[in-house]
Amino acid sequence: MSSSNEPAAPGDLLERVDTPALILDLDAFEANLAALHGYAAARGVRVRAHGKAHRCPALALRQIAAGAAGICCQKVGEAEGFAAAGIDDILISNEVVDSPKLARLARLARDVRLAVCVDHPEAVRALAQACTDAHAQVDVLIELDVGQGRCGVRDVGEVLTLARAIADAAPVLRLRGLQAYHGSAQHLRAPGERAASIAAASRRAAQARDALEAGGCACGEITGGGTGTFAYEAASGVYTEIQPGSYALMDLDYRANGADLAVPAMRQAIGVLMSVMSVHRTHAVLDGGLKAVSVDSGAPAPRLSGWRVRGVSDEHTVIEPVDRSAAAPAPALGSRCMLDPGHCDPTMNLHDHVVACRGDRVEAVWPVLARSASR
């Protein structure tokens, strides 16, 4: 065990990791990268791995080494953290409007290839001013609402208005293309539902692309897609780039999606390791709770045959037999229990380190970006 604030040290056995701890199965992680990146490459579509899923520069660097063109993230602080690790092609797949954040974004653009999304003319003007002040150039993606009902414009006229505003801000701003991500489609359970949703999104993106090109604006990139739908964007003939994030880690929510047999299946690579701190006739208690695993997508699932989670509080997870009439072997006091999270992204965000293991031995311990990077 590490003597620092890290939960483990390279060479430690998994059973010696200080708990609760975030564990990455390197074999599963690497298999997921190979499967998805190979699938995209065979279809001529780039992968821009979504760093918000893990917020860990070491994982992002391995995604790029496995073929990703770059990464995307959601916050300026995340982009700064990834850039500090040597990643030089970053998309902030989100809107940035606050003046101090725009100033930071523009300064960062002097050192890396940086792009950001916009959905309002005032945001374009503010971004242009920040870049002018910093003597920087930023690529811009017009965000198109293709069904999420969140950020983005829906009308082709709005797309053209934004394109003209970006053109007026040359050379500090350059139109790269369209951001067309349909987040809620990722968790539609039936493959047919996901396919139909992305078919509609693709039609909307193609319409916007055609309008831009008819208006004399190049649309070199249409980017979007996620772990639940990447195959449909890749097959659309419209998207040039996909943005999966959770594929590298996986969670219970994505595993609940109905499988599309034509799409490579991803393995569960992330888990939260806890220790059994109390054992009773009817239940057992683990030493991690809401501060170690997110429950926004439901309770975690223990990798302990015959047991399930009964409840999660701040510092405790209570597990119980699935069938109380059966004699499920009780876990021993002090033994370890791995739990699969319902949602990997916020679970990663609860930890300072990820413990990378191959088999039952720790291979590396990597830092996760500080929570302050969420600004």
C-alpha cells in the first residue's frame, strides 16, 4: 500500500488497496478502446474521446495512443488540465460565456488546437473579443439541437446567422462545422429506438450542413455521438467524428441498453472497491457510500453472487442477500467487494486517483483532475 494519499502503489495486490478506491481493469479498458476505435476506423470516422467521462489525463493519453484524434471535454478547467498533460487537440463541446473563462480559453488556444461550441450571436462576439485580446485563434462549432432539448439552435436561419457572425470575426474565429450530439438517445433501451433517433438527428445535421455550404460556408466537420449510439452516427454518412466517453469505462446504465449484435460490446472496466466493515445475520456493510459512488442512475451492483445493494448513505453501503430464504455465503469481515456504478462519469469525479490493475495486481495509480477543473 502507498504511504502517500494514494490508495495503492504499483505492485500491490488488489486485496491490499486502501478502500474505498476507484479501480480500472486495464485489460477491459484496452479491449474497449481497440473495439470502438477499430470499428470507427473501418468506417472512416474519427474518434474524439470524451474526457468528461473520466477526467484523467493518463486515460486520455492512452485513448489518443489507441487512435483517437483528440479529446473533448465540457469545461475550460478540464481543457487546461488535459493540455497541461500534453494533449494538444481539444474540443470544449459546450458553450462558454463567462468573461474570465473566455479569457482563460483564449490564452489556452495559443498553445493547443482548441475548439468550442456556440449557439448565440452574443457568445460569438464575446469569444471573438477574448481571442483578439489574447492574440489567439479558436475554431468554432455551431451547436445544433438534434433532439436533446438543451443547448443548440434548431432553425437553419439561426445556423446561418451564427456562421455569418463567425465569418465577421475572422481571423480570430474560424468555423469548423457543427456539433450535433443527441444525449438522451444514448439511453434509449431498444437498438431500433436509438437507430431511429440518430437517423432523425442525422437528417437535421445534413440539412444544416447543406444550408451552410449553399451559403458559401465550409462545413468540414460534423461531430457528435456517444457510447450508446456511435455506430449509428458512424454509419450515417453525415457525421465525420464521434464523441464516445463512457465506452472506455462502462456502467450499469449503459449495460441496461438492449444489445445491437452488429455493434461491438464493451466490457465493464471501472469498479469501486470497498471493504466489508460490519457483518450481520441479515446484511453486511461496506466502507464506502455516496462519497465514493454515484447513485444518480441507480444503486451500484456488487460483484458478489447472491447479494444486492439495499441502501447507500454518506459513508456506508448496505448489501443483503437477494433471496433471504437461500443460504448466500456471507462476506468475511475485512474482505473486499467490488461494485459496478450506475453512472461512471460522476463516480470518477468523486475520486482523486484511479488504481489501474491487471488481474489482481496494481500496475499504476493515476490522478483524476481536481474538482476545481469543473469550472
